Amino acid sequence: MSTELSAEILNELSSLNAEAQRRVLQFIRSLKPSQSGMSGSTLRQFVSTLSDADAKELMDAVKSGCEKVDYDEW
């Protein structure tokens, strides 16, 4: 990274409060490629192993349980 860009980022970061700086850190970490998980070729063995009915049940469970926002959590 260029020193000019680093200086600009640090300048902006220093103007934020501690909580905002933690959020920036989390965001930066989310941009980095994950070192864990499985490769696509490893996952390929699971293609077509889920029936249509099971897939629908799973999608319904995700929709009903994961699309809710708990405003008090933040």
C-alpha cells in the first residue's frame, strides 16, 4: 500500500471514536479472503445430494429464521 494512501486512511481513522474504529477494523477483516473453509472441488462431491423437498424446507427455515432483525442486539 502506498504511504500516501496509508496516511490518508490513518488520518480519517483517527477522527473516529473507538467504537467506529472497531467497526472499521471488522470491515477491513471482512474484505480479506478467508483462510478457512473448503475448496470448490471438495464441495463438488455434495452436488445433487439434497432433494428438492429438503432444499425447500431448508430455504423456508432460513427465510423464517434469518430474515428477522433484532434492533436491540446492536
